[in-house]
Amino acid sequence: MKPSKIWRILVLVFCLTVTLNLLGVTTVPVKVKCPICGEENEFFEYASWGSYVYQWPSKFQMVFWPHTYSTSMYICKRCHYTTWMWDFKDARPEKAADLRKVLSEFSDVPKFDKYGKVPMSVRLGIAERVYQTLGRDDEFWSHFYRVQGYYLAVEKKTEAAKQARGKARDLLVQLAQDPKQAPHKKQFMVSLAAMQHFLADDQAALETLAKAKKETFTDPEKDVHGYDQYLNQLIDEYTEKIKSHSVPADDQDESS
């Protein structure tokens, strides 16, 4: 996946599923060869889902399915190469030697037969080093650290979750102020408000949400009016829940 296309996935999948109401997220097993060591792994892919996934409580962290399902992050059982499922096959050959060196730092990962047994905090730690080696932009990292904060909170690693969210917040401040990112400023600001809330700064979060409501999410190549409306609804709901102290807790695993 290109580093700056996270939001495109959200918009595209939101548009594709907005009229669907399936019974649940279903998966199918797939065999995937590791591009680094050649090991054949058994992972899962998604077969069905519905628009309800965008109403799950993680929306208040601006973290959405499929990132909230641990099955989305693959880890090779042999060399421990770890990425999101959609990036797993895309390791560039010229980076192979650098990746092997990075992965050698994680030789203490316990042996496992099913990748779901590896905690997401471990997988995300490896993935962070992998993506640093592959190279990603600030938008990618602002999202990565939000997701990392989500899983660390689920695993009750409170201080580590705070650190990850602090990184996301700082990147989102920069992105929201970048004139080149003006069409997507609204999304960055809602994400920023989410991080401010979970870093115990509700006054800042409310101010950011109010400013975000005045923005419009746009894209010259796509009709994203529906997504802009979704953000408006989320802003209103988030504002009310902050004021009523009823924002959902951050320690629930939506895949369980």
C-alpha cells in the first residue's frame, strides 16, 4: 500500500459497505509465502463484513476495522517478518537484507503455530521497525500510532499506549497545519481530538472538534460527500459524549 493511502481505504470501504448489513465479519484461511524467508504461513483473509463496523466504539479513537482485528496483521512463523495483511507480499527485494537485519533483533519471540497467539503489542513492535525500514510518511505513522495505542490499551499497557498516542497527536498537529493536506484537514483534526481526549485533555479535544466541524473533507478525484457527513455525525456525537463523560473506554477488543 502506498504510504499516504490509509484514508482512501476508509473512504472506499465506507462507500462500498454503507448499504450492507451482514451478520458479522467472517474470515477464510489462506496460505501465504513469506517474501523474506520463503516460509509458507497460514493466515486469514476477510470474506464478509457490514457497515456496522464503522459504528464500533473504536471510532472514538479514529481507528476502524480491519485494523481493529488482530487477524489483519501477519507475522511469519519463521523469520517474524510482520506487516498489515495488504502489505505482506510487497517487500521490495532491495530491502531484503536490511529487513533480515532488523528481524534478527526479534529472535526472542516465542515459537508459535498460529499467528493469532502472538500479542498485537509484539507484532506492532516488529511492524514498526519493518515499516521504518521500508519507509512511510507522516500520515501513515499518525495512523499506525493510533492503532498501536488502541491495542496497547486493550492489553492494559497504559503507559505505552499513552506514549503511542502522544506520537500520533504530535504528527496530527503537523498534518492539520500542512497546507498541502488541506483537503484532508478535517479527518486529521477529528483524529487529533481523539488523541487529545485519550491523553486526558478534553478541553483541547472539544476545541479541535469545533474547528473540525467548520472544515470539509474533499478529494478532487472522488465523491466523498458521504464520508464528510459521517465525520460531521461523529464530531457531534463525540462532542456530546465528552461533555457527558460517556466516551467508551479504550480497553475493549472489538475482535473478541
